[in-house]
Amino acid sequence: MPANLPAEAKAKWHEVTQTKTPETRLKLMGEFLSLVPKHKGTEKMCSQVKRQMAQLREEIDQKKKQAKRRSAPSYFIEKAGAAQVALIGPTNAGRSSVMRAVTNSTVEVASWPFATRVPTPGMMPYEDVQLQLVEAPPIVEGSSEGRNDGFQVLSIARNADGLAIVVDLSDDPVVNYLMIAKELDNSRILTSLPDGEVEITRRGFGSDIQFIWDGELVDCTPEDVVALLREYKIRSALLRVKGRVTIDIVEDAIYGNAVYRPTTVIANKADLVDSQDVIDDLRKAASPLEVMVISAQNTPDLQQTLGDTLFRNLGIIRVYTKQPGKPASKEPIVDREGLTVGGLAKIIHSDFYKRFRYAKIWGPSAKFDSERVGLDRPLSDGDTVQFHA
């Protein structure tokens, strides 16, 4: 999206961001859209704002309904275990069957559509950790516009650490996969790692723009970014730049940050399909995502196989700590790929980082046992670390 909105529109969007009342925010968004020039360069941004407006209307309606009754089902599931993975997909794809096969969940498996009405969690043991799976209610065409409680369902996907899209191989798997992919994309939930992304955290204090560099700016400078933000009256914010970020990506993020969620496709009910072409077509449509072909009813060692795939796709690493003269701990510290000795020290306690002298490591990333390393040393899954302060 080009950075060419009129000043009046940018000022109006600043009013939107400063307003917390849903009704007022909705009104201001409508005024903002009236100030936006209608051309191809603003189509994506206008669609994003219209979806946000639809979500606000849904929230307002939900509050009115809740005021008339004591309680409503919650779609929020508190995270547990090494990571939370949302099982999403169309109705009757077999999400409940997968949950029952690999977790401790007693979710009901039903033959009729839309049997799952609220999210259901379950814990899946994997080696010495546990992964939390959450079966979400079905996604339908139009979920990103609020249809069939779509905003709440997609919020489960946005809040999870990773996604598993479950499709039925015996029921138009390519069509159903593409529908789910479209609804996720419309909700700014990315399933493939983008070339660049930026997270904008606005702050209510100070008067400066700070950058955290996990990437680089392309065809623009930090000064260009600061100038753009100030056009939107954003004078205090923290920006995390990941990958290769253009000025268009920065402006796009002003209207709502996109999120990337590592995603696996689970092609279920393989026992009902004889044709390899169906599987090949799905793999082609879902590329570059990994497609697991299973039968929740018949696949042997499904818990281990699914655990291997999710663990690898999520980029989880387990690191064990060790005190001098004692065996390594049996309970790992769980984090993501890219964790360094310094990052591990901060996770344990700030004093470990402040008073750090050196560390010794054993395991896959060690050149030899008891290798002496510094704070910036990257760690791998299965490493053991001993701190010296």
C-alpha cells in the first residue's frame, strides 16, 4: 500500500487509535474511510478497516446480548505446556477425532456438522514436554467477516503459537484448504514466513521512535519511517523490524499488525481415499506448508508422529541447566530457535545475566563436552548449560 493518503485521513486515523469506546471508534472509522481516495493502491487497506468495523459491530452486539444474560461461552484458552497449537478447519474434517487420538481430551466426536461450539483444549505428551492442542469451532467462508462467530474463532488462531489446518481427504480437501487459507489471510494471520514484517507498539509516554533490529529496511531509511509515523501523529513507539521491511509494510502495520503462525496441514481420513492424486493436489495447493497424511482412527503412533512434526515446525528447543558437581536437570527450559546463552540467563534470573562470567555447554551445539562460551553463543535443542558468575 503506497504512503500517499491525504493528511486529513491520517489525522482521522490518529483519532481512531486514541479512542477506546467501540461506538465512537466505529463512527470515526467510517469518517476515515470517507476521506480515503478510492483506487487500487488503497483497496487492501480499506478492506482491513472494513473488517475491523465489522468486528467492532459484532463486539457491540455481543455486549448487548451479554447484558441480557448472565454469561456467555469464553473463546480464550490460557496457554499451557511448551506451545499452544490451534486445530482449525472446516466442519466434519475430523478435528475432534485427532484430539481424542493424541491428547487427554474427552471432546465429543459427532457425525453432524458444527458439533464443536466452543474451543476445547487438551495436552499431548511429547518426549519430556507437553504440547497444548486447542480444537477451535469450524471456520466457514466469511469467518473473517464475522460469520458463524468467525471473529472469535479466528482470534484463537491469532493467539496460538502455531496452527494445524485439518482437512478431510474425502471431501474436496483442496477447496476446503484454500477457503481456510483465504480466511486466515483476510484476518492478517500469515501461515508462511514473510520476507519482512514490523511490529508497532505505541507508547503513551516520551517523544521518540525506537527500533529493535532483527532485520533491515529496504528502499527507505529510519528517518523515512519516523516521518511516516509522525504523519499519523505517532510520536512515541517501539518498532521491531524483522526480515526485509519496506515503507509499505510499515504503513500497512499502522492499520493492524499481521502475525505469522507456523502452520502444518493435517490431511485426515486417508483410510477413505484410494487416489494418490488427491493427496498430490493438496500438497501442491498447500506448498510450501508441510502436509501430514493420516487417519485419526488407524494411523499407528500418531501421537509421536504429530509431535515430531509440530515440534519441528514450531522451532521449539529444550535446554537443560546444570549446577557444578551435579547432574543436569530433568526439566528443560523451553524456548524457540535463536535462543542464546544470554537469553537463557535472562529467562532464569536477571542476576545470571548481570553477574555472568562464562558458561559451559554440553550437547548438540558443543564442539566438545564442557566447552566454555559467552553470552552470544546460540543454543540448540538438547543442550545443557552450566553458568559461572
